[in-house]
Amino acid sequence: MPGSASSIHRPEGLIERLRSAAADGGDAKLKVLRELKNQIIGNRTKKLSYIKLGAVPFVVSILSSASSTSDSVIVQCAATIGSFACGVDSGVKAVLDAGAFPHLVNLLSHSNEKVVDAGARALKMIYQSKMAPKYDFFQEKNMKFLLSLLDKNNENLIGLGASIIIHSCETNDEQKMLGDAGILKRLINLLEGTTSQRDASLESFATIIKENPQVISEFVGPENGRTWGTLIELTKDRYPRTRLLACMCLILIKNAVPSYLQSVGIRTKLILILLELIDDSGQVGDEALFTLSSFISDEEGLQKLAFEANTIRKLCDHMQKELLQPKRLEGMLMILANLCSNLECCRSVLLQSPKLQTIKIITDALSHTTVEVCVAACICLKNISRSVKYLSAGHFMTEAIIVPLIQLLYDTSTSVQVAALHTISNLVVDFTMHKFIFVQNGGVKHLVELSKSMDSRVRLSAVRALRNLMFLVDSRCKEGIFLELRALSLTSLVSDPSACVQEQALGLICNLINGPVDSIDYVFTEDALLLNAVGRQLWSASKPEVLIQGMYVMCNVASGKEFQREAVMRQILPEASNNDTRSIMVTMLQSDVAQLRTAAVWTIVNLTVPTGAGALARVVKLRNVGIVSQLKNMANDPCMDVKLRVRTALGQTMVFGDFST
């Protein structure tokens, strides 16, 4: 009957047949297993459906009775389990929860090579997931087992061994253990094997040497001519993935031990190979992008070589002609970001070539639905905007750029918020005439909200952006920012649990009171709430960076009116009720940090300007707490800036006479 046939092919019907086959045995097992495997291969939806219906335990049940089961059924069981585990973490979990792992390991010692292959493939699928069990390399039996996998002339077993290493080797100690146990030497030997063996070996090899100069020096460097030469030769291999993996290994060696890859010829060749591999439309092309990005990320010389290799135009051609998948777009944006991190020539090419339409592509990427693409677009824009020439010309302060950046401040992803804040910090740092665009689009309000975030990274980035926005801003804009921020909120940031936030908040206050003399009035609002908060930090903080910014606040206030100078004196001198007569200024003048000494001396210079009505009284007070004598001890300070300011300060105190007697 049609109805009966239909029910048989429904997932529920197949599960019922699987249940019966597990219980009764016979030829039905092979048929139902093959049917189940064919349905779930490459079909994530069906795979999840059968997992939910409980298919995995029935398959594992059949495998557990392998001693009474034909080899062909065992092969189908292992293949089906591997299919459930392939690319789906919930499938791996279901397989492990059902107890399949030890049964699959047992298959590796089976007399039938097809069974061994099926077991190895299934275990390899499991080890490609983060859900796989951690392999303990420090157990001798485990290391022997791993060596046995790599010693077999079986590509599936070698692939399994490689997968175990890639999944579980995470620490320097584990890398060293694998090297000392002979694993690395075995992998090096496999570099001369089949394509499959080479690729598996290269991936494992990369895992073991990553960020480990000791292992690299012992097993890999140019003095190990065979290994080095083999890697160089494999960059010319006919297979794209092999070329990519060889490049990755050489780059990992360079990143860990830069002296091993100094040849400009080899460096240029690696860049050209990776640029060629980018044309691959699959995984190799995607990985080539990120490999090139990591290769050039920290070295200006490599960025110049990549620029000379026409990298920018090649990437822009791809970005214009293709509808890029998120991973590929992210990789391209990161390469552009790294190229523009130091080189003005790269920024100019992107900004001066309308045909490339790069800025529009980057701006559009700010609104992408993928978190990683948004972050990459922010980083790219931030690095391009390091160009003082184009930043001052207002190239970036346009609504087309500012509006999507402000929208990202609402994003649910912290990494997106932080990346957007870093970019905004760059864009608003200077050039007063363009800041109103950011303000009028509601940017200040969002920054103030994020400055109250529970996440210290977001809070820090928001305060830094506000600090940069406040730099050299006009009086009207400054007032608007302060009204949004409020003295109480700023006071809270000055005493934030994070010293980095404290530093940025104090820098923000410095910029707030910088400029016209009446700007200093901001720290005297609400009964000098801000000034008192800064004073408390100077007495309690220990980080030089915080003290430097706090001292510059006092320095700026001391450049104001007489009553403001007197207010600074009250902050830096000990209270009359305090038995300790030592001023914090003496401590700062004796600091090992030249910047802190400079800020402290500048403050004294401003406090002792002879034209002030209260200058004499202030000089007397400074002398009484030992500040003048400390200045005399600094006449030959090793820092020239400090030395010059000390000379000025002493000259001003001497106007009122020599207090040495």
C-alpha cells in the first residue's frame, strides 16, 4: 500500500526499522544503516532531525555487538557515526554520549583494513570538532598510540593522528613533548609522502611549531637543511592546498623566529603565492587571505613588499567583481587594514582612486550582518584614517561613514562595539571644524551611555573616544559634551576600578579645561566636584600613567586665575590636620618616570608665576614642604625637558629672594 511505503521512508519509520534491526540482527541491519547514512550525508537538516529522534544510540548499539556482526555492517556503522559527527557539534556530542568513542578506537586494530579505515575516518570527524575529548599527550601509552598511527602506511590512520594533534596540542609543553617523542621527525618524513600524507603532516607540523621558538630552533631552522628545503619546495607544489600549508608553516617559523626568514626573495615569493591562491574560490582561497594578513600584520617591510606586489588592486578587483561570502570579505578587509596600518602610500591609493570604490565597499561592510565583517571594516577604516592629510581634509567625517559607525554602538556584540569605538576615536581626535557632524548625529549621547557599560573594554574605549572628541573642540561643542556627560559621571570615571579608564577620564578632563581660561571653570562646578576627585586620585593612585594625567589637570588649572591656583595648592599640599608634612609633589618630583616629573615641574611653574598676587605665599608654602629644595636637587636632571622646567621654576621662586638661609 502507498501509505505503508510512505511511512517506511519517513524518519520515524526509518527509526523504527533501525530499532528492530538493532534488536533482531540479520541482513536488515546493513540495509537500514546504508539508507540512514545516505539520507544524512551532506544534509544538515536531516542529520539534526535523526539526532533528535534518537538514531545515534541505535547505531552505536549495533556497533557495540561487532563481534557478532559482519564486517560490512561494522563499516556501515562507523561510516554512519562519522556522518553524524561531520560538521555538526551536536552530532559529535550525540555520538560521544552514546558511547561510540571506545568502540571506534577498537576498530583500529581490526584485521580487515576496510573496517580500520572506516573507524579512522569516523574518529577523524570527531576530532575535527571542539567537542572531541582532549588527548593527553603526557600518558606514555597515548604517545605510543599516536606514533603507531603515524607509522602506519595508511592515509586514514595518518589523517587521524594529524587530527588528534591539531585538536589537542595547545601548550608549549605539549609541543615540546611531541617534538621530544619523535612525532615531529615522523611528520617531517611524511612531507615526502602522498598528497594526503603531506597535507596532514603540514597541518600537524604547523600546530606543533606555532609560537614556539624552542621547538623551531631544534627541529626546523635553516640549519636543518632538509626540513627547510622541503618546505620551500612544497610552496611550488602542483596542489593549491599543499602550497598554502607550506606557506603557513614558513610564516609560523618567521613569526616565532624572525631571523629564519630574512630573504627578501623568499618573502616576496610567499606573498605572490598567497595572492595567486586567493583566486581559488573555495576554502584554500579563504585561508590564503588570512594567512597573508597574518604574514604582513606586524612588519612594515612586508607591508611594502605586499604593496609593491599590487595587492591592493588585486583585492579591490575581487571586491568589485564578486558577491563575496562573509569569510572572504573579512579576510580582504583585514589585509587592507594591515597594509594601511603604517603605509601612507596604501591609504592614498585607496582614497585617491575613485574607480576602486574601496571606501564605499568598506562603509557598506559596516552594516554587514556578520560580526566578523563589521569588526574588520572598523579596523580597516581606523587604519586608513591614520592619514593626517586626509583626516584633516574631512574625508572621513561624512554622514555616510559616521551614521553606520554610530549605529554599531548599539550592536549586541561587544567586539563590534569596541571596534567601532576605536574607529570613532581615530576619526574625532582632531580638526575641530568636522566634529559637529558626529555631535549632531547623536554620537555623544551614545558614547556617554557606553562609558557607563559594565564591560571595562567598552567603558575604556568609550571614554577614550570622548577624550579625543574633546581635544581642541570649540566652546559650544565642549559645553554640549559636558552637559551630556555631567560632572558626577565624570567623577565616577576618575575613580573607576580600572586604572586604564582612570587615565582616559583624567585625559578627558585635561582636554575639557584646555583652551580659553573660562574652560577651567568646568572643574569647579558643583562645589569643585571634579577637582576634588582628581586630587583624591593624586594621593591614592599608584600607576604612573594615572598620576601623569592627574598632574596635567592640576597644571592646567594652575594656569588660570588666582583662586584656581589656590585651589590647586589645597589639593597638592597635606592638610593641616595631617601629621605628615610631606607633599605628594615631592614624591612625583622624585619619580623614575620622566613624564611624571615633567608634569609636576610644569605645575610648579604655573603656581609660582611672579605676577600673581598670592605668588609669594605659595612659594613660601612650597618651600616649607620641601618642594623648592627638591627642585634644586633636580638642576641636572637627565631629562632635558625636566631640566629646563626646573630652571624656570627655580628662577621664579628666586624672584622673591633666596630662602636657603
